[in-house]
Amino acid sequence: MTFKEELEILIAKNLKTYIDNNDRFIADYNREQELTKEYNGRQLLELLQNADDAKSTEVEIVWDEKKASFYFKSRPTLFIRRH
């Protein structure tokens, strides 16, 4: 099974869960809102913590002043697909 197919199955399962149980949808939404409040202003620190947790040997943070945005890259890659 390809990674794309796995994602499609996961998305379909989650959609079914929310369709079948809208209380769960509301609860998950509320939890996401709380998490957003908790991390507000700490996003960069959290990215650095994630890189440290992944035993990254290098972190690159680039600020794009024109777009008023940044990107964050660490090595090793944080998202490793395991079978």
C-alpha cells in the first residue's frame, strides 16, 4: 500500500468518526483551540524542542522578510515513515 493510500484511508476513517459522532467533532475542535492558545508565542521554541527530541544535529531557520514568514529545517528529518 502506498503512503498516499494509507493517508486516504486515515482521512476516510476520521471523516466517518466525525460524521457518526458530531460531539466528538466538537470536542476535538475545542481541544485544538485550547492547544492553539497554549502554544501561542511559543511556536519557534516548540520546533526547536521537537528537533532536540529527534536528536537533530543541525537546525536551520530562515526568515523571509518580504513574505514575513520563516521556514524551519532540521537534520535528521523529523518525519520518518516506519513500517
